[in-house]
Amino acid sequence: MIVITAPALFAVACHSAPQVADDGATVEIVIDVEAAAAVPTPEGLDAGQVAPRTGQALIDARLTLPEIRSRIERPAYLAPPVPEAAADPATEPEEDREPEQPEQPESPLAAQRLYVAGRQAFRDGRHYDAVWKLKAAHELAPQSGATARLLGRIFFQSKRAQSRSLLETAARHDPSDVQSVYLLARLHVDRSEWPEVIALLDHVLQLEKSRPAADLAIWTLARFHLAEALAAAGHDQAAIDHYRAYLDTPRRVVQSMHFAREVYRLGGLHGSVWRRIGDAHLRLNEPRAALEAYNESAIAGVSDRPALVRRIVYCCVRQRRVNDAVSIVVAELSREGAIDSAIGLVSYLADHAPNLDRDGLEAKLRTVYRESDHAADVALAIAGVLERKPAIDMLREHLAARPADSAVFVAMLKLQLASEAGEREADAEAALRRSAEVIRAVPAAAGRYSGLLLGQAETGALLAGFDRMSAEDREEPVMRYLRGRVLARAGRPRDALREFEAARQANSELRAASIAAATILLDTGRYDDARRMLEGLGDDEATTRDPEFDMLRIRLLTHLGDHEAAVRLLDKLIRRRPKDITLVLKKAEVLLATGDLVQAESTLQKSLGTHQRDERLYEALFEIYERRTGIEDWRRRHDQLVETLMDRLPESWLARYKTAQWLVHQDEPDRIAHAEHVLRELMDERPADPRPVRLTLAFLVRHQRNDEADALAGRKLEADAAAVDMLEVVVNHMWLTDQEQAATRLVEAWIAQRPRDPKLLEMAIVHFQIRVRDADRATELWTMLLETQAPTEARALALARSYLRLDRPQDALDALLPWFKADPSDPVLILHMMRRAYGALERWEEAERAFAEAIERFKEHGADLMLDLAMMQDQRELTDRAEQVMVAALARYPEHPDLNNSLGYAWANKGRHLERATDMIRKAVDAEPTNAAFRDSLGWVYYKRGRFAEAVRELKRARGEKFGSNPIILDHLGDAQFRLGRADEATQSWRHALQQMEEHEDSTDREMKGLDERIRRKLKAHRLKQKPPIADVAPDAGDPARGAAAPAKAEKPAAARRGARATRPYIVQTGDTLEKIARRLYGSPLSWVHIALVNPSVVWGELHEGQVLEVPVEVPGPAIEAP
């Protein structure tokens, strides 16, 4: 047992008089060391800083410096301290004084000259020149103390490992070189090598009397750093002595001294030093002395007053001075700016103060509550003192008067839900009722309060709580709204939507129900319904100033692809709420989605000018710069941003992360150790952030510590098994360390466990596309990802593409048909994908019926649909029928560029109607002069007409346009070049075509079939000096080089062609159209296409009475019921 006298508590520290007995004597308090150690520290106060030591640690803590000195080993390069009688101090300051022996006699004269020149260059500020000369001098005379001394100081800030070696040389040469020994100690401080620090600084201070000419600032700094080292090594009593010696040292410092700036900086930390002294006394179980030191700290001033108050309260509790502790805490509650920390101390007293008068504390707190501007905070403090049910009543009472205090609401929910298992459903019901009360009082905050409720309670318990209510209570609008929120959280969006709709109809003022309903509509891809829902809310002030409503509108606009409107809305909101950085970040996100990196960067930089301490802005800017594209001079901007970050937020997580990014590429031992230390801190502070983990893994691999890297990767996956970002980091590490198969097995294992996790699937797609290069597996995963998304037309189209790649045409049809039956926004693309699916299934008649229906339903898209129908017939090698469809389409849409090009190209390939084909293709080119396919058609029709120079000109222009690397264009160009005698150019074009074939292997273009083999035959023939089998020209082209033209391939007789149908004559009546005839003959106007297919001539004029048409005897019935 240790008997100590309780101190009189100073006014600043404890605001109370000392405890005295009736006779006036100071009361002695007996404190058991073990009992003191058992007293927990307040939240925010590290127990390791103040908890009393015991056993051997306490013995070590009470050692004096001479005792410590005898236990530590002195560095080998230091001789015993110079006796005072032997001292021969110089007459000028040490930093300007030459060493007694600038160079040893054996030093070459050249080394001495280089040293003198280097020293002068250093004094003149020419550091590069100085380093060059001094390094040359050191190489000539490596044992020169003067050279090592000066070069070591120059390298101290930049090359610390070299600096350490040089300073050791200087100290070995002259152990009384105070500055070199001091700098060596500082280098050991960076590596936390406390015995070495203590030995070196003790040596420095022993030289104080013998070296008065040394920089006076060194003695001050040496005492401070020695005290720090002693405290870090667990020698508290010696640390206290040297902290006090530091405080007592006269500040005889002038600006010219090398270390003046550091002394001035430490001069502002006197309050912090006194706090360190207090902490050391507490570790020695001397609370009386600790309180005295804390009082001095308060007088000197500290930047972190809450930390000092926590220490004083902890001292009082350790001494059982509970009333003093209560007085301090109540006073802090009344002080402006101290409320947050003081509330935690109220809970600390309630939990740990012995013999606490709870009623008295509650009374004092209620007095503060009535008078305070921070009533919500004090209400929370009072609730922390009370039992559960009185605390709930207290918070309900507060919310009745101040329903907008969300922190009080959360505290009430926590208390309400902190029940035993048997009362769980009842307490959930109570929490729902309390929430409804608050929402009725503040309807505009319904979204926030319901979100807080969901954050505190389990979904199942809340649903059970609803079941306990009467039907009448459940149908109340706010309750229906809350039930909708719970159902949405439970993954039941349809049920939630019904509840929101009922709440809206029952209470039109409950706008939160409309916003929640619009959110679900957005989540399920019903964008038009969401837009109508939001428009129905109007533009009154209450709505337009609701942040949740604003963000929902922005989200809707981005989903609809109207990014410009989203940016305009964000600009309006930013003008209204200029301090809301979330809006700035959202604007930058929208701009990035449009690819406008320059404007995104400008937006963030402008906001950074007024919010230089907001770390989120730096994060967003770094994300832009690290893309390394889209921003001119991005590297310089990145480096400038790093400098700004280091200046404004040097201790921030991001600043230390940027420091670590630089450190991991350094090879000096001290920097390697520092990098490891910083990386460990970063991971400890943000254990779920993958960035420091990625950096640490790369660092360990770089230093050939792969086993440690693998162990870290394993721990991270175990610690945060739900983090896909962390999985990506680990998989990337495994891939880079030759563990490819294991990495892929790991990804597959995660997919097996979580097959519907969108983020995981996205990561896996990239893995198989980029790393494994398994396109089939990537497509499978892409299909799985699409299947997790809300049903939309875009999703259906994407799914159909994936199903077709995976040879699942029926699944593609199943995905497309519901959207075709409805009202698709892009019926042409829907029909195109359906055509591909029907073709893969060889269900051509169903495809024709679908086209017939679509042409009738979507008349504004008739030309594109008929063109796709013609492409389908061409795919079936029914070229006559394809031509008939295009002729019929052109009769209706004579200016359509694609139709003109397609029919003109078809005629050119057959060598028919070449002049007319040329005119049609020119019409297409005039409409779209940069269309590579149109240019190719024009070049090809010139080729067929024997106009090879013009053909080469147009085909080269086609090759230069977007998509001009198509193998068909390149093959055409090669044929035309060969016709002009440019065989070498032709072979280059053909080779280029072969190289491009792989990128077009999924093409459904019939010309692509066998193209690679035809090109190889041409190349082989040219290599063998034979005539390549290039394309023929038209028989009447007049090509002198061609010779006799090969006869055109004959078409199969109509009766022999697949799909031909029997016909009969029909006489046109007054007012007839193809649609009316189809309705009369076949019962559906959708069948007009079948009549047009067998009557191509009708397209050149209107139907007239008495005209005879050939009509099919029968046509297939409609495959898809029209709406």
C-alpha cells in the first residue's frame, strides 16, 4: 500500500477546495496500486498513457538517469566524455567553427581543397555544387571528420542512411562534436531506437559545460528529446526530471542559430509538456503530483482541452473525489464548445465513479438543461445517468418539444430496442410508434427518421412489431409509410410500393411516401413512372429544398441520360447550398460520367479554393489525375495537389497515404522502416480500405517478403469477407506473384457463394477479360450480372446479345418478346436481335410474321425494319426476295440512305443496274459523307464499272473513316489496287484485312463467310506469281485488262428456292392499298409485306383499279398477337 496526501485541487484543474477534516487538517487518502490500475480510463483517453505501472515496469519507471546510463551500451564510435579540465572551447559558434584538425596529415591536398571549396559553396547556397565537391573530397579521404561532418548535415533531411554513416564518422573523429552527435540521436528517434537515443543525448548534455560555444538551442532540444526517449522507454521518473529541466532552461536563442525554429516551435508546447509530466506521474501512481502538473498545463494552455479535462476527471475518480469530478463535468457542460466531450464524461461517471449521487447529478444536469443552448446534448447526458425506462421517458419528453433533434431520436431508439430477447417484438412495436410520433411532428424529416429507425432495428423485428398492431393502427398513413420502408429493406419492393401508394392517397402532405415510391421505381428501371411521380410533387419550396428529393431528381436525370439537365440542377442547388460539398462531388461524378474530365476537375478545384480542409475534394481530384488521360499536364497538377494537401492537411489520412506512396519506392533502410510504419498506421485506421493494403502488398513483394504479403492478403480476406474491393486487391497480388490458377479458383469460389452480387460479378468480368483472357467465361458472368438487374429494355437487349454469344437463342427470344409486345423505345434494335435469335433457331416464318407486325405497328420505323427484313432474306441466301423487299421499301421511303446504299450495293455485286446503283449510292453518301460503308459501296460500284482509279480513291476514303478497318472494305481496296497494277499495295491491304478478321468473327454479314480463305488464296497466288482470284467486273464494264467476263451465277428457279409460295391473280379495286388487300384476303393488314414480296413492280406507282397483282395463296398467321 502507498500512502499519499490528497492535494488541494487548483481552481483551473478541479474548481473546488481541498478535502479537509473537521480539525482543518488535510485528509490523507490511501490508494491501493492494484485498485488504481483497475479504474478504467474515460473514452478517448489511452489507458497506456496514464494507467499506473506495477511490478518490474514500476521499478524501471523509478530509475534515475545515472542508473539508466549504467544499464545501456554506449555506441562504439563515442569515446568517454571529455573532462571539463581538458576542454578547449573554440571562440566562435560551433556551426561556423572549423574542426581543430580540418584534415588529417595523410589527407591528400586535393581532398583538402575540395573540402574548402565545398564548404564555401554550401555557405553560398549552392548545395548541388557543394555536395559534388564534398563527395569527391570524402572519396579521397573517407576518414576525414570535417568532410563527413558537413556532408552528413547536408544529407540529414534527404538521405538519412548516408547521413547516419557520415555523422558516425564525424563523431568517431571528434566525440565532442555536439551537433553531429545530436543529429545522430535524432536519426535514431525516427527509428524508435530509444537506448541509442538516450546514450547519445546523455553524451551531448554531459558536454554542455565543456562546450559553451555550441549552438545554445541544442541543449534545450537535447533535454526535450531525451525526456521523450526516457518516457518512451518506460523510465518515467527520469523523463519527469528532464521535462522539468527542459522547461527551466533559459531560452537564449537567436534567429541565426541553426535550430532556432525548432526551439520556437517547442516553445508553444509547454502546456503539452506539463501534460506529459502529469501522465508520467499517473503512471507512477502519483495523482497528487499529476494534478499539479495538469494545473500547470491548463495555465500554459493546451490545444486539446477535452483531453486535459478527461485526465483531471480520471485523477479525481482514482482518488475517489467524485464530487470534484462532477463539478468539473457540469462546468464543462456549461462551457461553449465543450459539450461533446463532457457528455462522454457524464456516462463515465455514471458507470465508474464510486458512491455517485445519481439524484444530485441528475438535478445539476437538469439545471444545465434548462439554461443550455445545447439542450439535446444535455438531454443525452441526463439519459446516460438514468435507468432505461426513465431515460426513454426523458428523451420522449425532449422530442415532444424539439422533434428535430435526430441525435436524441437515435438515443431513444437504442434504449427502446436494447431489450431482452422475449421483449424484442414489443420493443420494436414501441420503436415504431415513437418514430411515427416524431414523423407526424416533422413530416419533412420522415425520410431521415425512418432511415435512422432502419439503421437501429432488425427488419424481422420491425415486421413482427407491425403484426402486433391493430389493423386500424397499421392503416394510419405514417405507419403505412414506415411499413413500406421496412418492406423495401426486406427486399419486397412491390409490397413496399403498395404501402407507399396507400400512404400517399391517405395523406397527400406526406411527401416522403412519394419520394420513397419514386426511389423504388428508379431501382426497378421504371424511369418514366419515377419521373411522373417526382413531377407530381410540384416545385413548392418545401419540396425543392429537400436534399433527398434533389438527389433523386439528379439520379433520375442521369439514368435517363440527360446529364446536362442534371448538371444544371446541381449548379442551382450549389448556389443555394454553397457549403454542401456533397453536391460538388455529385456534379463532378456526373461530369465524369459524360467524359468531361476537364470540367469535373475545374468544379472540384473551384470548391477546393474555399474548402481547403475537406479531404473528400482531394480524394476526388486524385481520382481524376490518376486516370492519366483527359487532363493536360496531369502529372504537374497531381504534384501541386500533393503539395497543397501536405500544407493544409499534413496529418490527414490521405496525406500520409501519399507519403507512403513515395516511401515504398525508396531503398534506404530508414525510409523502408518508415514506410512500413506509415503503412501499418494507415491500415489500422481504415482496415476496410483496400488502397493501403494494395500498397503494402506491393511494398512487401518489392522487398522479397512474399510470405508476409501472402499472410497479409489472407488476413484481410478473413477480416472483411464481404469486401469485393479487398478481394480485387488480393487477386491482383496473387496474379502478380505467379499464383494465377489459385487467384482464378478464389474468384470462382466467391462467385459460387455470392452468384448475385453485382459488384463481385463486375470484378470477376474484368478478371476473366483482362487477366485470364477467357471471353466465354466473361460473357457468362456478364449474363449473370444482367440477370441481377431490374428489368429494362436496355437490359433485355444486352441479355439477348449475351445469350446469343452463349448459343442460347431461345433465352434471347424470351428476354426480348415481352418488350416487343409492349411499346419498345427502339423497335428496330429489338427486331434485329429477334431476327438473329430466330435465325439461330431457323424459325424463319415466325421471324417474317414478327417483321410484318412490327412494320404495321411502328410505321415511323418502317424503312429500317424493312431493311433488316431484307438483310434476313439475304442471310438465308434468298437474294431475289431481299431485293424485292428493298425495292418495296424504297417505293415508300425513296430518300432513306441505308436503303439506297443497300439496294445499290446488292445490284453492284450482281453487276446489274450499275448506273442506277451509282446514283442511289451517291444519294446515300451525300446524306452521310463520313459513313465508311457508304464510301465502300461507292468504291465497289466504280470497281464493277471498271473505273478502278475512282474505286481506289473512294475505298481509301472509306478506310480512313470510323469503322473503316472492316475486312470487306480492305479486301475491296486490295482488288482495286491490283487492277491498277499496284500489286504490293494490294497485298498490304489483303494482309491488313486478314489481321482484322478476328475482331469481326461474330459478324452475321454473309460476305464475311469464307472471306479469310479467299484472301489467303489471293496472297498465295501473288506469292507464286500467279494471277490472284480477284472479283470480276460487270460484263459491260469494258475492262481491257479483264478479258472475257465470267458469266454471272444463275439464280435458282423460283419454284426451287426455299420458301417460295404458290400465287394467284388479284384484280385491284377502287381504294385498294396493300394493307386493305391483306386484310381482305388474309384477315390481317400485317400481311401486306407478303404481297409486296411477290409484286416488286407495284412499288413504282400507286395501285389503280383493274391492276392485276400476284398474291400468295396463303401466308403464315401472325406469330405474335398485336396489342
